[in-house]
Amino acid sequence: MKKVLLIIPAFNEEKNILNVFNVVKNYNKTHSLKYDVIVINDGSTDSTEDILLRNKIPHVKLIKNLGIGGSVQTGYKYAYENNYDIAVQFDGDNQHDINYVDDLIKCLNNNVNCVIGSRFISNKSKFKSTFLRRVGIKLISLEIKLFTHTKITDPTSGFRAVDKKLIKYLKDNYPLEYPEPISNVMLLKNKYKLKEVPVKMKERKNGTSSIYSWKSVYYMINVILSIFIISFRRK
């Protein structure tokens, strides 16, 4: 049976992280394929570390905040060093639904290296973010299709599974800025195969997203410019 690791980045997730871990633990009780967990505590300044220690949750403590790219890359390094077959990015804010992890994993095969959970290819997910962000996501999706000839409906989705080949690649090459959309372009340029599957996502109930209001506009503009630049770089 394949070894599966959930990489859970967490920055100031004291209100969410224990619940997320318990969701995975309860899922494992009723399913034959068990998911291991590694929480990457990304320099949290709240009680996240105390909760992880008190509840004996497997984790890596980063001494400073590296951002989502650096924390997820740390998770890929851990997956590689511990010989995992599959790694799944799973948010620490309780927005991802554990029941869809199996859908992602089942689509990994010799022809697919990365499976992305999309909110936009079915009516499964009622939560699809704000109108402004959805417009930005559509623009990013169009740009990716223009430069890679591949349509990705949810390019900013952080809910994804990768195979062993990509674990090895991403441990050294995961982008530190705007990692989800930029990694899509990187992987396609390097001839890796991507696929999307429909998933349901939940709205964050506790804490604050790192991308909000005017910051959404700044984020989208920088992503579009970054994709344009890397599309003309060598592989």
C-alpha cells in the first residue's frame, strides 16, 4: 500500500489546527488507506506551537515565517526524506474536505503527476471566494492557457496531490512566491502532467486569510506578471 502524506502549512492557526488534525485522525479510523500528517508551523506567533506539542501532532517548527511557498516546500522535503509515494497539500484553515483526498489520489497514474482540486468544474463547492478574486482567477487561468495550451480552471487552488516523481522535483523547486499558479506553469513547462478534479471547499470560519480586499488585486496583478516572465524563461 502506498504511503500518503498530508502536508499542512499553518501560520497562526490556533483556532483551526487541532480540528484539522482530528478530522484526519477520525477519517483514518474508518478507511483502509491511512493518511500521515506533517504540520509545518510557519513561524506562528500565537498558540499554534503549544497546541501541536500538547496534542502530540507531528510537525516541523520553522523559526521564522517563510510564507506558504517556503512552508510547503519544507513539507515536500520531509516527504522526500521519509520516502512517501504521494504528498497532498492540505490547508490548515479547515477549508479543504478530507473526503476528497481519495479523489485526488485515485487520478495519479503514469500519465498524471499532479491532481488539483477545483471549485469551478462542477457545482460541488458552494464556496468559490469573492467576486473580485474569481475575476482574477479567470484572468490567471486564461493566461496559463495562453502560454501552456492547458486549461486550469482553479489555478490558485492549494488542494493538490503529487506523485513521487514530483515530490523529488518540488523539494528543490517549489516557488516561494505565488506558489500555486506559478508551480502550475513550471510543471507544465517541464512536461509534467496535470489534471483537475471537482472538489468541495469550505469557507474559513476562524482566523484571517493572507489575501483579502485590496491585497487580492495586488496578488492577482503580481501573479499575472510573474507568469508572463517565467513563460519566457528556460526550463
